[in-house]
Amino acid sequence: MPPPSDIVKVAIEWPGAFPKLMEIDQKKPLSAIIKEVCEGWSLGNHENFALQNADSTNFYITEKNRNDIKNGSILRLTTSPSQMAGQLHERIQSSSMDAKLEALKDLANSSRDVTFAQEFINLDGISLLTQMVESGTERYQKLQKIMKPCFGDLLSFTLTAFVELMDHGIVSWDTFSVAFIKKIAGYVNKSAMDMAVLQRSLAILESMVLNSQDLYQKVAQEITIGQLIPHLQGTDQDIQTYTIAVINALFLKAPEDKRQVGYTQSDVCMYVCMYEMAHILAQKQLRSIILSNVIRSPKPINDEMAHQLYVLQVLTFNLLEDRMMTKMDPQDQAQRDIIFELRRIAFDVECEPNNSGSIEKRKSMYTRDYKKLGFINHVNPAMDFTQIPPGMLALDNMLYFARHHQDAYIRIVLENSSREDKHECPFGRSSIELTKMLCEILKVGELPSENCHDFHPMFFTHDRSFEEFFCICIQLLNKTWKEMRATSEDFNKVMQVVREQIMRALTQKPNSLDQLKSRLQNLSYTEILKIRQSERMNQEDFQSRPILELREKIQPEIMELIKQQRLNRLCDGTCFRKISSRRRQDKFWYCRLSPNHKVLHYGDLEESPQGEVPHDSLQEKLPVADIKAVVTGKDCPHMKEKGSLKQNKEVQELAFSVLYESDEYLNFIAPDKHEYCVWTDGLNALLGKEMTSDFTKSDMDTLLSMEMKLRLLDLENIQIPEAPPPIPKEPSNYDFVYDCN
């Protein structure tokens, strides 16, 4: 008979005692359960104790989360959150530097738990930490020279605890003083600062800006782009990521209208500063530093950096929104002069004086030229720019193209003006629609998505990247128009093809505008037709019900094949590096699975092996049956030894650990991403769990597609029906059946 669903079997630990196996009745109050546990170890004052997860989180068990306890969970009896908060509140005020440092380290770790955080905040712990930052650090300035590592750790743990506590959203960001902001900004502005302190300071500034408009104004007065740029020139990608995050936050929260009347003089100065800051993003220094030190850095760009670059890209393009949503004023002479400039460059004519020829003759000449330029309204082309979007942005792009790519501009205009009316590609109309399309593709005016990492390196290679993007695409449009032999009735079809060409080229993430141009050159109209036909055929073939049923039938076979491949790779074994606390990678160890898949053999090596290492030479063994779980990334024990702030993110992404009996761990750091996926997949397969790595998904797609094509070879050019043929009716008699007897 199965046990009642309210009864959970767990192990409970207490330091210095043998763990107890207990059955917890979820119907009982948590306090009663804790009292029972305390009595089992003869501990009084049970209200001063609590239960805690014994896993990597160490989170407290509360009435809210107690239902998350599963059979087989390991819990720990520990000090209650209120007691722990009180003890740490007292310890971090110790006069002993070592005691204070240890207390702050414990506080930084404990503050991740919202239950503890609430108790510590109730003791006015946030105010205590801010006071330590504002005044306490000054007390240790004299010690900084002789105890610099200790000072850095002290401050980094203080800021870490502060960040963790604030992340719970219990305390408002509006409560902090200018002195605290100045201190944090000072750490960012210092040229030589502990990396952990700098990282946390940047994180605090970002949160301040994003969560409080009042704090944004104060931070903006303390931090300038020029002071942030040196942090981008370093080699630490985490620092670079946080720096760009601060720039993005300042950029995102900058007031939309910097020229409103009614502000005080200081407000005007600040808003002018913000206006200049927003536009400095388009200037060469910041863009080129990001390009050379981040995008073209030998280190691969991680997801968080990719997201921040995407946000920066979106916010930069959003500077175009004002022009995109501004209609042209037909009465504005300065705006009309831009159209005259387009005409002058195209046809090499000077503006005629008012007395040269009759008014009617000049009007006729202007109308003729505006028609050649491809405007819809030949009489008053200013009316073409009253549609928003793209508004004045389209005219800006046309003028940029005419001035900076003059030969290409003149060629396109004259080439089309010499064609028959119905075959000419209207430059004006095309430019307006193309600008609108590019704004849609790049989502100009939309806020950045929280989960997107889709940045394009090529937009960081030029100070006027949007305008250059337009110049490439308008020439593509003219080329595609000729390839399609389009007429004016085909305008929308041409625009659809051009959109597809641009989207397909962007998915390849060209590194420069020249690469984009090259890829668009290869995506001719003929190539687009071939791609469309191929995709249509594949979609029709692979979306029919019989094909989908076949895929479902084959999928388990393919997954089993992948599983066997992973296990075979584990049997071959891999050499891993040992990384000490100082990150010195000078020792090796080898691990491999036994052929019967029952034991992991591992042992130390003097040097990197040239081939497989025999099982006999590996001294240690770990039975697969003893493995409890596989943990990855920052949850691994060896990633926590020095605190999360000092860990290399790239190392974290390659780390995994095997948990076996007695809470022992076998810690790994894979040599590369491929080995990481092979081993985590293989270990999960041994435990009967799902293989979830990116390599498994990729292998599944590749092998499944190949197997489907092989099985369907005999059915080429044969129409597969959606449903099987109907079963005929039974015959009226079975006289035709032959009796062998």
C-alpha cells in the first residue's frame, strides 16, 4: 500500500550528529515538526531553530514553500532566520577585521534567501550596510595600503549583501542618500579598484537608475560616459557587461524632452548633459571601443553581453524615432531646400533666379524633374513626407545617400528616368517605403525585449550605420527591380522580395556592412525563388500527417542512438584539468566509464595523455548506482569556493559535478562546450534522465532529417495521401477462398 500523499520521507542533518531519517506530516504545523526534531537531539528552545534545504541554495523551509519538499530530500536543522539575522547584524559591527569579514561573507551568502532577507531588513540592516559604505570605509582607508586584499573583500561582501537584499524588492530604492550614491559612483570612477567591488558598484548604479527617476538624476550628475569608457577597455567581460548595462540604463531613463521650458538652470544643464550623452553613442570613440574591445575581442560573447549589446543597438536606433514620427511641413523653406538639393545633385542644375523664364515654364521643369526622382506628388513632393512613419527620416536618408554615395544616387535616378514610365523604379517612393520597412525590421521606437540577444555587429562598425544600411538596401531594391523586370503595378511584390532578401542576410549576422553587401549580392531574385520553392516543397512534404506520424515513430530510435553515442564517448574517457583556488591549471585527471556502464574510473595524471588511459591505471572508482544527481554551472560546489563574484563566467558554463553518497562531489570542468554537453548528456542518460543539451537537440534535428529523407527516397515524386485508403466492404460470400485440404 503506497504511503499517504501528506507524508514525506526525508533525511535531517545536525552538525556533529548522525543524520536522521524522518517522516514529515505536511498537515502538521512546521513549528511542531521543528520541535519534534529538536527533541530528538535533546535541543531546547525549539523556536530558535528552523529547517533549511541542504542543497546548494540553503534556503529556509517556510509554510509557503514546505510543499516543495519531496521524498528523499535532505534537510538541515539550523538557526532560525530571526536568530541568524540578529547574530549577523551584531557580528558585522565587530571591531575585529577578521570577524567582520567572516560575518559579511556569511551575510552575502544568506541574503539570497528572501526569508532571511526579510528578517535582516526588519532589523534595519539595509541602513547599517549603507552607513558602513558611507562612513565605515573611511575608517579603513589607512589600512587599505597594508591590507588591500582584505579591504577589497570587506567592501565586496558588503556590496554583495546589499545587492542581494535589494533584489528581493522589499525596500524602495528611493530611500538612499546622496552620500551613498557618491560613494558608489566614486568606486566606479576610481582607476584602480577591486574587480568585485567595481562589478557590484556598477550593478547598484544600474538598479538605481532603472528603479528610481529621482536617483537617475543624481547618478547622472555623478557618472559620465567618459568615466565609464575605461572599464570597456579592460579584458574582464563581466565588467564590460555591467558597464554597458549602466550606459543603457542612463540612456533608457533619459528624459524624452530635453528642451522643455520651466526647468531650473541646474535642470537644464543636466538635461543638456543627458542629451549629449545620448548622442555620444553615435560618436566614434564609444562605438569604436565597443567594437574593438568587446565585439572583436578574442573571447566569445556570452548571453548577458549579447543582450546588453542588443539593448544598446535598440536604444541607439530609437534616437531616430523623433525624425520618423515628424511630418514634413510643406511651408518650411529649410525642409523644401532639401528636396531642391536632391534635384540639384541628380540633374546637376543650379537654382534658377526668379526672373529666369516664366513661372509656368519653371513649374513644368520642376514637375518633370520630380517625376524623374520618383515622387508620388510631382507638383509638391513635400506632401510625400507627411506620412508617418517614416516622416522626415526618409528625406534624411535620401539626402545622405545623395551626398555620400553621389555616383550611385545619380546612376539610379538617371537609369530609371531613361526607362519607360511603367518600368521605372521610383526612387522617391522606394526610399520612403524602404525607410519604413527598415524601421519595422529594426523595431525603431520599440522598447528592448528583456530576453533578446539579437544584436548585429555590423551596426557598430560605422558612425552612421542606419543611413549606410539604407544606402546598401536602396541599391539592392533597384537591382531586384531590374531582375524582376517589374512595373509600377509590381511595386509591393518587389518590396516583399527585398524584405525577404534583407531578413535572410541579417540572420547570417554579417560582421561588417561590406559583408552584408556581399551576402545581399548573392541573394538575387533568382536565388530567392529557388529558396522559396525548396522551402515550399519541404513544408508540404514534411507537414503532412503521415510524415508527422513517421517522425514521431522514428524519434525514440534516434534518441536511443544519441544516447548510445554519448555513453560510448564516456567509455572512451576525457582528460580534465584541475583548477586550484588560484586558478592555476597545471594538473590533469582522467575519467572514463566502464564498458558495462556500471562504474566511473578516475585518477590523477602527471601530464596530458596522448590517447586513452587504461582502466587499470585509474586508482579511484565511483559506482553509477551511488550517483544521486548531476549539478551544473554556479550550483557546483567548486564554483562556490571563492564566492560567485570571483568566478569566471566561462568556467562556470563548463562546470558540472556528480553528487554521490554521503554528500560527496566529483567536480568537473570540461575542456570545451562539446565535452561539457557529451558528459552532462551521458551522465543524465545513466541516471535515466532526459538529455537536454544544445548538442542533443542539434544531433536530433540532423539525424532525424537525414533518416526521414532516406526513408522517403522511394516515394520521391509520389503524392502521399493525407489519410490511408478506405477499407473495402466485405464480399457477399467467400466462395473464392481456396481450401488447401
